[in-house]
Amino acid sequence: GVAGAAETIWIEAENLQGVHGYCFADMGQKTAGHWALSGPGIAPEWTQGGESEWLSISCSPDDATAAATATFEVPEAGEWRLWVRYRDWRGQTELFAVRVEQPGAAAQEVEFGQKPMVDENDELKLYWKWAFAWDQRPVKLTKGAATLTLLATVAQPGHRQVDAICLTTDASYQPVYRD
């Protein structure tokens, strides 16, 4: 690549290993230790815009052990930003974690969904009771193989729904929200 150019790895959640079955949050479906396809989205998703494809994945509120993974190559060592696009419920948490593991390095696990990322009075949150949000955490990666695991770590009031994951070295990157 070009010297100094940012590196980006885009992962559609529906392409993670270990995703099976279907789980639409609006239909109350259950999962037990796995993430399931959620989509193509119904009306709320159609109104959300953003950069991702039609499908996302979900796990039920009582599922505290759902896990799905992706393996990939990190092209360059350094400080990366781990972005996740997920369902941000109005008035409740939607806790989940992302773990990144690399040979010879300590696993890094970061949590998402502790606080609202989209204003609680956003028109879509008022209408649908949720909106897709982007949030990010810093991770230090070494060049070479990596495994990313999406984890439901505790039961939550509502379904967790994850749409896309983006790892980038571009500190100025801001995902498209909706227009």
C-alpha cells in the first residue's frame, strides 16, 4: 500500500462463523449460545440508511453466551479503532463485547452498549424504540493473524443486534450514520 495510507478491515456481522438460524428482535425469537440472522430488516431497518448490507445478526435478551467469530489478517501493527454498528435501544442498555485475539499477545476485550450513542429523543428512537448507532474503541494490533469474537456476555432487557464491524487505522474515520 501507499506509505502512510490508512488500513481498513470491514466485516459484515452476518459473515461471522457460528451464526445460524434466525432471530428478529421485533418477533421475540430466542437464541441459546449463538448469534442468528436478523434480516433482511423490516420497516425500522429500511429507514436507517448507513453503509452496510441488508442483513444483521441478533441474539435474544436472555442469551448471555452467544458467540460468533471472524479470522482475518492484520496488514500493519499499531493503534486501530474498532467500530461497531448496532441497535441502540431507547431507555435501556444492550451490552455486548468484542474480543480480539492474536498469537503471542494478550486478548483484548471491549464492551459496547453501556450508554445511548443516539440521542434518546431522536425521531427514529421515538418511533421505533431504537436506532442503529456506531461506537468505537481503541485496540492495539500486531501484524498477522487475528480472531475477532462477538460476545453476548450478560442477559439484557432487549435483543442485541449487530450490523457491521470496521477496524481502521484512520483516526479521522467517521462512519456514515444516515442521511
